[in-house]
Amino acid sequence: MSRNAVPESSSPVLVGREAELRALAAAVTRPPAVVLLEGEAGIGKTRLLTELLRLPEVAARRLLVGYCQPMREPFPYGVVLEALREAGSHLATAELSPVTGVLRPYLPELAAFLPDPPEAADSRSERHRMFRAVRELLGVLGPAVLVVEDLHWSDDGSRQLLRFLTADLPPGLSLLLTYRREELPGGITLGRAFRPAPGTASEVVELSPFDAEGVRRLTTAILGRREVSPDFAALLHERTAGIPFVVEETLRTLRGAEGAVHSDGATARRLLDTAEVPALLREAMLERLSGLPIPARRLAYAAAVLGTPATREVLAEVAGLLPGRADEALTRLLDTQVLLESGPCRYGFRHTLAQQAVYRTLAGPDRQSLHQRAAVALATAEPPPLVRLAEHSRRGGDQAGWLRHGEAAADRAVEVGDPSTATGLLKDLLTEGLLADADVDRLAVKLSRVAVLGVAQQHEVIEVLAGLLNDRRLAPDSHGQVRLNLGLLLIRQEGGQESGRTEIEMAIHELGERDALALRGMSALAQPFIGTTPLAEHLRWMSKVDTLIEDVTDPGVLLTLIASNGPSRLHIGDPGAWELLARLPVRAESRAEQQQLARAHCNIGDACAWTGHLRKAENHLRTGIRLAHEGGASFLVSIASATRMHLDWLTGDWDSVTERARRLLEEYHELRPVADELSLVLGSLAVAKGEWERAERYFTDSGTGRAENAVTPVVLDAWGGTIRVLLAKEDVVAAASAADDGLRLLRRKGVWAWAGELVPPAVIAYCTAGRIDAAAALTTEFADGIAGRDTPMADAALAEARGIVELHRQNPAAAIDFLTEARAGYAALPAPYYAALVAVRLLENAPAPDGELAALAEEFTALGATRDAARCRHLLRASGVVAPSRRGRRGYGNELSPRERDVARLVAGGSTNREIAEVLFLSRRTVEQHVANVLRKLDLHSRADLRSPSDPQR
């Protein structure tokens, strides 16, 4: 069927049209039937038709496909006759009515199978015989599906023929018509209202554009990637209006799309804004414009320059048209679908690419004049659209207007809590504007302040601020403030922590130690959780800030200092920190104070999560996130979101944590403190599930190889997780070596309050390697490091470490006492996963009530700790106890059992049968059986067909 083949799409699989495909298949397989497939250009009608004709139940029928053409030659009934031309092989043994002979002149390919033509009749009778002949031929070919593509381009004769057929379809025929309603003559399918004949089934399937999630799924399918940034998908949807063809063409023209799909909002927008308009779309828009009268084209150009939907009055003013001419032009643009009414009395392009295609046809001087007119037209609006006024002034060459409106827009953005918009506006003014010295000075300070609150364009802002420090136009009095904020930005970036500390120290010197901003810099240097700087250095700065706090009278400055120094002391387990934090106000008096109060609560929540005050962490995080949202501090929201994931991991609230953490990691992958903590959480979850390679990758991403520029407690925990993985893989030498590396960092830093998730696995590694004396010395060192400190997590970990040492010293009574203390300590935090791990170790070494091990297996299963649940069941089997299936004798039928789900997940992650057997404590033969059951139940041919099981069955 080469002539009737439907072109391939860029996506290897059908995306987002499953329901429509089912509806079409059900309709065409119940003849006689008339099926209408409706949708605008590029919406995916042809792709859906491709999939339909491939379905076995449809492909088993005679498939007859005809295409209407936009520039057709005069050939009445051409589309139907084209579809019949390849039917000859099916007519060799058919008994045809004599009337079908009338088709011989029209279908020479079928002449050998058709009767002789009857005598000629008048034109009216001839047409009727032609229609009857087509119907007779289609009846003989049944069961058949006649597809007419792009009905909106069909000739009158073909529409009349199709209308004749629909009045009395052959019993075995299904007629499927595709069309764009906006281009149908009169907007009616076959020239008059369609009503199916009695006994004829009918179905209308209308395709709509994709939403942002649909665009994300389509992009994933086209590029073959598992994850696509939500920012990129949302912006691609905004740019393409969710029309699949436009999405595909945009990805085709976007250089480096594979990298762009992981971009944050600002990067993705920049990549999409600079991408070329797809050639096919550009040509289509130019063709539409070329057939329009001059007033309509002028109005289209005005709409393209305005960029957003506008009223007819604004369009007319920018286009320079009188009201009457403008209304006529607008009506013509709406009729030809160049513009759409996107809201009440507002008109614009269907999607951004269409607007850009028209915009880029304008010559430079014409664009500049239209932008100037747009600025004038929008200046009287209330409230004034400041961002748009700034952009039109900029593109219109009005530097003064750009500065006036741009700075006002940035100030307004800060007021309403949108630092990202403010950052972009100020950065553009400073890098591209022609500014006086005073303007540079003022805007540089504003940019440095607002950038610290946001997460957008961080690298670009750092570059701009670094350049301004060497700009003679920047006043000496502003140097210190700009340098300070540059340092605060740098310590968030990968590889920027040491240079950030240097900039902050220089800023303190420039500002003078008594300056309020210098105090903020000192409190930043006092924060102990970044890099490998020893605790003694941080304590020096903490003491300075504590001394100066007593002399501070400004409530805002005092709040800023407490928000930093109080949580810093919490991090190191200082019991006096709570006294300092008690001075925090309950509510803020200004937006700036609200942002600092939000920072205080988020910082407290973070410190509590690391030291083990988990219930307090929950309360402070909730308050901090609420205040940060209200105050427009997006950076705080991102930091707190990572802390939230960490807290959920510790407290055993693992439902959907993996998926949420992955989404956040996609969103904040360039913000190292956030990305590192999220990677730690994902690695820890992978350990509990037995996904060793994935866990090791995440721990490496957490910063184990770049501790000097990473979040120290994150790196220490990542070393602890790495040791657990290596022990599970029975690589004792590597585990002990990893313990040495992690402890080397811990000793250099000196904050033993963070050692709770490193010391126990390090002690196990040393003991397993025969280094029991080193393990005992480590527990003593740990005890000294947290003596007198407020560190609930470390206290429980110390008891666990001591218990492990006593077990290897063959002192079970002391070991059980320590392990019992540890279990109670973890449970009180609450850290249920660590409490359960200690409970298993207790059960391995002391008698326990019947059923306790089975209960632990169920607890691990409920958490999602696949590996540990399997270990408990293995211990049960070894003791001669068989845990009953939760479904009893009924089994799971065609659903995957919990064990089969575990196997499917590990197979999807690339594990071999041997590796799965080791993770789940099963025999390789049992794993082979589970894999076979998974493939059978999921109707898959091989393990390569398994994808990551994001839904219940996969």
C-alpha cells in the first residue's frame, strides 16, 4: 500500500492520544460507520491515522486512502477515485454490477476487472451512475475502510459523492474523514449538516492541543530521554500552544535540545527565544500574509510587535489604522486564522512561534517604529504594564524610557515577591543600557540585593557583578555591598565556596566591621556547613557576631544576625543556641524582615534535621516555607524544599519522595546546595531498595569528590551511604577505605554533631575488616566530639556504634544494652528506618518474641526498604518460619506480586539476575521465574522492554 502509506512522525510512539485511538478503532470496526476526525493544522490527525491503520483489527480490512490537495488540478471526484486505484488485486474474482463499467475511463488501473461501460447518458444521469458505481465497487471490496484525508481541500464533486455514500453506506464500509473545521467551506463537513442514515454508526473525534504535561511526554518520546525539565516543558508549551507538529519542529530546530530539556526556567526560555522559527511554519505564515490586503497585514504586524493579545483599539493605534479599516482588517485576520480571540475583546496569535514568524519578516526600521507606537499606546493603560513598556522602549530605541520603565518594573517585581523578573530586568539594563554613572551605581546595588533572594540567572548575575567591581562607574561606597552579595551568590555555586568566602571577607574589610552589611557577611562566614574550613575558623566568626549582636539596635539587622548565628550554633550542637533563637520575633513588620524571619525558620529547620530534632525541624520548616512564599524569597523555598525531602527520608515518610526529589533535582540542578542534598536523599533511598549502582552515582553527585566546595553534612552522609553500599556488595576493603575518606573530612571539619549517619557504617566496616581497635577508638573519639552537645541523632548513633564494637568483642550483654538504647533513641527522633535496622541486628543476636522479625519485614515493606524487607524474610526462612502471603491462597492473578514488582524495578534499573538474587536474598532460579512471570503478566517480549515502574503495574 505504498501510495496509501501515511508519513511517519518524529515521535517513535503515539503520545497522549490513546483514548482517541480507542474511539476511532471501535467506530471503524463496526460498519457501516461514518467517522469524523477533526483538528487544526499540526494537531496530529495524520499521526493518529497512522496508528489506527496499523492496528491488527483495522489492518485486516481493505484500506483505501485518498488525499485532498490544497492546489488540486480540476479532477471531479478525484480523492475517492485515487483511493480506489490500487483495489485491482481484490477484484479478480468479484462479480461486479454492469453499472461499475462507468468507472473504466476514470480508473484505467482497474479496466481489466471492470465491465464494459454502459451507453452514455446525460450529465445528470451520468453523475448518478458514477455515484452508484462507486458505491457498488466499495460494497464488493468490503469489509473496507475508506479514508479521506484533509476534506477541507476537497472539490465540490468529491463532497457530493461522499454525501451520497453517507446516505446509504455499503454494509461492510467504514468512512473516515479528516479535516480542519476552520477551513471547511461554510464550516460544514460535507456542505450541509451531516446526519447518519438509520443503521449507520457515527463518531466525531476532535483533537485538542496538549497541555504542558502532554508536551513533556511528547518531548521525552522524541528525544528518547527519561526526564524532561518541568520548566522546559512549560515554556515549550507556552511557545507552541501544545500543537504537536509545532513542538516537533521546534525541537528539530533547537540546537542542543538534549541538554536544553534539563534546563531551568531562565535557561530554557533563553534557548527557546533564540531558536529559529521552524522553516515550514515560517513559510506557512508568510503564505497566509501574502494573500491578505495591506490593512490586514499592517494589523498583523502590529499584533506581532505587541507580542501579547491586545484590544482592537490598541491594535489599530499601533497599526496606524482608522477604526473602520481596523475592524475590517481584524475580521479578515480572524477569518483566515492568522489571529484568534484569546480572551474577551483581545486578539493575538495562536502561539508564540506564529507571532515570531511574522515579527521576523519586519525590517529593522519598521520594527523600531512599531515598538515606539506600542509604547505610546500602552502608556495610558491602568495599571501601566511596566515590563512591556520597558521592552517596547528598549526595542524602540528610547533609552530613557527603557531605564524609567525597567527600573520601575524591577522595583514592582520585588514588592510583589518576584525576584527572578527583577533580576532579569536589572541585569539587562546594566549589560545593554547606555547608563550614567549614578544609574550604574544604583542599579548595581539593587541587582546584587535582589539576586540573593532568587534562583534565576545566577551564573549570569555573578558575571555581571564581578565585572561591575572593575567598572569605574561604580562608586567606592557601593563596592562593599556589591562584593558582599557577590560572595553570597558564589558560595551557592558549584566550585564557588572558597572564592565566595574570599569575596565576603574582602567586603567586610571594605564596609567596616561595624557596618550592618558587614555583620551579615560575618554571620555568613560563621555558618559551618559549607566546605572544609575547620570549625575553629567558624567559631571565630560566630564569637565576633555574638559580641556585636549585643550592640545592635536595629530590629531588622538583629533579625538578620540571629537568623544566621542561631542555626549555625544549632548545627554544631551548642545547647545555648535555643536561648539566642528565643529572641526571634513572632511576626515581621516589613517584607524585608519577613524574608529574614523566613530564612531564620528555614535555617533552624535545616539544622534540626541534621542534628536530630526532627519534630522541631518539621514545625520550623512549615513556618519558614509559608513565610518565604509570602515574602517572595524563591531561593529560600528551594533550599527548604530540599530540607523537606531530607526530613521525609529521616522520618520514614517515603511515599512519592523519590519522584518528588527527582523533579526538584531537575528544577534546581544548577543550585549546588539544593542539588547535593536531593542527590543524597535519592542515594539513601536507592540503598534501601538495593539499587547499588544508582546509589553510588547519587552519592558521588552529592559531593564526595569535591568536599571543599560542597555542603559538609551532605558529604559526610554520602560517605556513610557509600560504605553501606560497599558492605552490601561484600567489598570490605573498599568499605574501610571509604570510611577512612569520610572520617578524614569529619576530623578536618570538626563538627561531630553531623557524624550520626557516618560513624555506625564506618564502625561496621572497620570491624568487618578486622580493625576492631580502630572502631573502638572511633567510638571514643565520637563520644568526646559530642560530649555536652545537643545532638539526639548523634547520641543514638553513638550507642549503635558502641553496640557493634561490643558484638565484635564477643560481649553480647553489653552489645544488647547499647543496641537497645540506640533503637529507643532512633525511635524517639523519630527515625523509624534506622530504628528498624538496629532492631534487626538485635534480633540476630538475642532471642525475641515470635513474629517480631515478620513484623519488621512488614515495616520495611511499608517504608519501601525492599532490600531490608528481603533480608528479614531470608532470616525467617533460615529459622524455619515462612511468612504467609498477604493475599493468602488467592494469589495475585495477572497482577504483579510485591516480590515481582521488586524484581521488575531492579531489572528496569539494569540489574542482572545474579545481582537481583543478592539484593533480594533469593536463588538465581527463583529470580529467573519471577522475571518470566513479570514479562508474561506485562505482555513484554524481553527484559529490555521493561521500563522504570512509575505506575502500579510497570
